[in-house]
Amino acid sequence: MPARRPAAAIEADLHDEFGAGTGSIDYRPVTIVNASEAKPIALKIELPIEAAVRSDRSDRSSDRSVWASIHPRLVDLIRSHDSTLLFVNSRRLAERLAGALNELAGEPLVRAHHGSLARETRSEVEALLKAGRIRGLVATSSLELGIDMGSIDLVVQIEAPPSVAGGLQRIGRAGHRAGALSEGIIFPKFRGDLVACAAIARAMHDGAVEATRCPRNPLDVLAQQIVAAAAMDKWDVDDLFGVFSCAAPYTTVSRRMFEGVLDMLSGRYPSDEFAELRPRVTWDRIRQTVTGREGARRVAVANAGTIPDRGLYGVFLAGAARPTRVGELDEEMVFETAVGDTFTLGASTWRVEEIAHDRVLVSPAPGEPGKMPFWHGDRPGRPLELGYAIGRLMRELTALPRAAAVDRLVRNHDVDAAAAEILLGYLADQSAAGGVPDDRTIVIERCRDELGDWRVCLLSPLGSRVHAPWAMAAVARIRRENGIDAEVMWGDDGFVVRFPDLEAAPDPALLLPAADDVETLVIQQLGATSLFAARFRETAARALLLPRRRPGRRMPLWQQRKRAADLLAVASRFGSFPAVLETYREILRDDFDVPALADTLRRISTRTLRLTVVDSASPSPFAASLLFSYVANYIYDGDAPLAERRAQALSVNQAQLRELLGDAELRDLLDPLAIDSVERQLQHLDPRYQVRTADGLHDLLLRIGDLDAAEIAERSAMSGIEASVDELERAQRIVRLPIAGHSRCVAVEDVARYRDALAVDLPAGLPAKLLDPVSDPGGDLVLRYARTHAPFTSRELAIRYGLATPAVESILRGSNARAGSYRASSAREGTAASGSTPMCCACCAGDRLPGSAVKSSRSSLTRSPDF
């Protein structure tokens, strides 16, 4: 794996491009016409009996489930209204709740409605509700927006809404007409949830929705739009930059970053190290024009949009005359499902008839029990404004006399008197345990777990967008100062750090990095996290670096992960690679709120934000709820998801495999005819892989390196190849260089490599940006040669480039360590000159060889003494 760029250098680029307050924005004048009218809302917060009597130590694990009282109440509400929408915060809960309500009612009372149902299915259930054939829908955010649902009498929200804006959108679906009252009921699931519900209810009445933030300089979307624009017209670079600078997200994008995206799209980065990194546009740096390359329009159309592919399998009706989509299933669930199994989707039961590589074929199985599906999804963290509102409410309630606090909750927060007493009792229990975290107080609570290890809980209402980077920075500091690999879990109400094998109580200061250092600590940790890998995969897909091969056909998630990991291995060596910078930007600014974290730490250091440290024998109510989530997070931590295990199986350590099997066994496993066939494909000598356009010829030189006229002709399937070469040379997309006594064509993006590795003279007039020194030019040329050839000798490589054999062998030794290439004898070895070093690159030996390349005989394996 190549070394990653130092965190300090990445941080500098992030500050230069994405720091707050960069430049000034000249907005066009507008006139705001406010024709709105305050929407009347009737809210009520009902706390189920089981949720009220449970202690928080057993919030979600008592013998009697909270649903035992919610389900009958929901059935009564649905039957007493003509149409009801029930909102939940996950698709799995939508399916479970719909099934449970229908079972309790003894009739098809409701149907599920969420984004993993096919559009046709969603339209069908909406029509059933409008026609009065069902009485309600159990939905996720799929019904938040202005979909024509007809008249809705009541909206029920299970758990606190994800935000004030989300709560208004959901409750506003009831009485969705001018002057009508929007009636809604919110059911908290436990006492801690009741606090958030009360704060949201007041904010909804006040219209205090969270601020809408426009992403600043999202480079992946910029790349996508540049390809789309260039695919339609030829653009002057200045004009193209001017057009994008007029869009609100890019008003402060720098010319340097814009040209960095053009570099990425035009092939400046080494596509020979990752075959999928193909140029999408042609950037003429002399004339300063940008045009689309062959296939750019198809790629832009087939991969447009910003919604990431989360690896969902389409579910289709088996035996249908035309493909009839039912919905989608998570890839992990499909891997755990067998033909003949039944599952529920949309409150209907389906039997699996066939599982293909990208879809599941099903048939209806009415009346049969089926397992509940699940989907892995990212729930957005609590908005900072809502966190402060919750904290402010807790602080003000604890300062009031009990009677006044009850009165306030009943009058201003839509909480009935019984629930208000329960909420205040919850805050009183927490206060007695050491302190209530609020908008002016952070509580750090230390206690031992069942094994005697210390668990430190930082309690705060600020939300996971602040807590996640805070926890990462704290773990980095703990590792740096104490050498302890602490475990951590974060949520909207704080984070937990477990200190294994520590006798004395941990110093609370370890959880409080300096405000000026926190972003550096987060960046240092971020590159090695699964979150970064996942976001990079999504960023690369949006930037058209990992396009789907065929429109409408999904790629299995494990393959996406593998391709993204391969690309990241190459991109991480280039700190200015836009997809890497965009991944950092998205996490630090969209997923996390690092500026808010830095402000919080600064306020703690100046004592404007109070810090309370509590040592307890048993967890407080707030900490107990957080620790329950901690246990749930780690209870199956050793069980990697099946898709992850499959991806890991592809990253086998080649050196250890050779040590296990031995060189002789590897040699015997490979078929020489298959090796020759693969080399012809890699070298584009196979007729199926020959170039057919001028763009294809340019891509060929980027992929396999320098070629003379005869070698180009061998790899071309088009007539007039000489004219195409001349055309590319006039456009300065390729140049002719003298290499080992021959005139060979080289892609202009590679000229600095050949200059620095072979000391060749370059023609005048080349763009200065392409002439920057290359860190390892010889290694780059050798690795590209290895990736596009079958096993070769150092003598062959030396002759190719006019170098001394010892010099080539020195480069080969360095390249072995850099890219996993290895020495291997082969059928060709007998023809090699004595003393020359046989060489084989890992991609030629494994990743690119078809199954037919491996001999069917297993005798070579049994000869190894290790078995």
C-alpha cells in the first residue's frame, strides 16, 4: 500500500479550499415575498405505560415490551380516523409495525411505505389509502414531501422526529390544505426520548426549523457536471469556470481546485495503476479548451445524480411477461437468504424463487409467515440547533419549581401532566446522580463495567455531528499520550470510551483536546476509518471514476468496495487528488460539524461552558441509555458482514501465499497458454481489445506506455492510423520521444516520467503543469510494464528502455515492495539469459487471469510439505 499524504498537508488544502469565510459572495438582488400563513398544529405527546415505568438501566431489555401498549393504542387511533399516516425512523420498523398492526387488527388495516419499495408499489398503496381500502400507511421519510396523498386526518410519529423540519413536514401531512388543522401525536419510546419530543414540539410551534446549509465546493458533483457539459459542447476553460462560479455551491471555488478536477478527468493521474481511472474529457492546455471524450455522454447519463448506491438488490416478480419490480433488499440480507425462504415487503409475503447476481426473483406467498427484512442505512445526526434547544429546555426545567415546570410542559410543549411528571422525575434522577448535561454544561461520568474496566461517558445534547469527531480526536489523543487502544461509540446524547486494563480512573482531560488541535487529530484518524472508505467509494462514483458498466445494472457492493479500495490505493499517493479532498470535505463539513466542536472545546477551555466530572458506582440514567447503545454496538463486533468478508478474501497477502505454497506450486498452477492470452488482452493485441478511435489511442498510451509506429499499428483496428497519430500530435495530446534508439509515441501526461527516468529531451512548448518532477519515475515505468505483461526478465526491460541490467534490477527490487510484484519462474524462464531476474506482477498472476488459467490438477498443492 503506498504511503498516504501527511495529514498536515491534507489539512492545509482543506483549509485553503473549504475553510469558512473564504472570499466574498456577490449575490444577485432578489425580492422576498412572504405570502405564508402560520400553519395551525395540534400536537399531543403520549408516553406509553411501559416506557414510563421502565428504569433506564433496562430501557430496551425489560420483560414487557413498550410495543405492548403502543400497538393497541395505534389500532384504536387508526380505526377512529378515516386516514392515518404513521411515521417511523427506519424501513425495518415500518415493515415490522405494519405487520404487527395488521396481525392485531385481524385485517389488512395498514401497508408499509418506504424508499425500498418499488415506485409502482408505492403508488399502489397510496391509491389504496385514497380509495379507503386501507386505513393507514406506515412510512419513513418517503412521505415527508409534497406527494398528493389526498386528505389525511391524523399523523402519528413513533420516536422523536429526526429534526424540527422533519417533524413539521411529517405532522403537516395531516390537514394538508389551506386553513386546515394539522393534527399529530408523538409516541416517545423511553424517558430520554420524551425530552427530545418536548423540545421539538415547542420548536415546531415556533417554526424554529434548522438552518439549510448549502454544500461548499463539492468536487465530485463538479466533476460530474464538467463531463456532462463537455460531452455536449466544446468549452473554453475560462467560460466553463465562469459558468460554475455562478452556481451557489461554487461561488468560492478556486481556479486551482477547478483545474485539479480537470486534471483528474483528463488523465493526468496515473490510470495505468488503476485501469478504471480513464480520462472522460480532453483538456487542451495550449488552446485552453475542454471537450468530451468517446463515451463521455453515455457515462454521464448512466451515472448521473448524487444518491449513492448502497448495494441494494432489486426484487422482481418471477414469471412476469415483463420485469415487474417489487422493491429492494439490502445486500447483506440477500446473502443470508436462500431459495424457498419467505420474507415480508410492503406488508406482503414473498417467496424467493431465484437469486441472481443483481436481483431476486419472487412469487407471492399470501398467508405464510415471513422474516422481516433489514436495511443498513445512515441516520443523520441530530442538528446542532436542535441539540441546543434540548439542552436549553433541560436547564430551564431543572431551574423551575416542580409545579411551574409541569405547567410549562403541559401548556407550551404538548406534554400531558402524567408524562410531564415522568420527564421531570427523569431529570431529577439524573441530577441526583451527578448533573444534567445541557446547553451550558458538559458532564463526564466515570464508572467501571462488569469486567472492572473503566468506561467514561461524555454526556451532551449536541448531537452526533459534534460527538463523532470529538470521540475520534479523544481516542487519537489517548493513543498518543497513553499508548492505549481505547474503544469508542458515539450517539446524539454523547459518547462512551472504554479503557481496558487501567487501574486508576482515567484523566477527564484526555477527552478534551485543544480546540486548535482537534481538526488535525480528526484528520489523522479519518483516513484509516471505514467511514472514510465508504464515503470515498460514494465520492468516486459521483465523480464518474467508478461508473456502472451498463445503465440500469447494479454492481454488487463487494465489487464496488474492491474497486474503490484499488482506486484509493492509487489516489492516496496524490494529496491533491480531488476525490480524496472531497471525501475529507464531505465528512468534516457535512457528516461532522468540526467548527462547532472546536467552538465547544474553546468554550470549555475559557470556562464559558461548564464541565462536571462525576465518579459513580453505577451508571446514571443518561449514561445507562448511552451504555446500552455501546453494548449493542460491540456485542457482535467480531462478526464481519458477509460482503466485507468477501471483499477481504480478495485482498490476500501475496507474499504469505507464496510462502505457504512455494514458487514451484504457483508455477505449476498457471497455464502458459492462458498467460499468453491474458497478455494479448493487456497489450491490446487481441482483436476484441484493439483501439478504434483517436481517443482510444490516447487512452492506450496512458494505459500501457510508449509505442512505436509498428506497435501502434498492431493494436489498431481502424484505417488511417497514421493520420490519427498525426492529429493527436498536432493537438499535443501525444509527443514523439527518442527511447532506446527508437522514436516512440508517449501520452503528453507522461512526459515528465520519461524525462526523469530516461533523461530524454522534451520538445518545447509543452504545458508547464505537466513538467513537474516525478517522485519515482523509474518505478512508475516498471510497474506499468509489469501490469501489462506476462512474466518478463530484467534483461527484456533493460533492452526496452536502453538501461543497464543492474540498474533495472535495482528498480525492480524497489517496485516489488511498492506494488506487491514478485519473482516467479515460468514457462518462459528457459529462454531467459543467464543471471537475468524473472519478474511477475501480482495483477498479471492473479487478478486478471481467468479461471481457465489454473490447471485442474491438484497434485501440485498436495506436494507442499506444509499440507
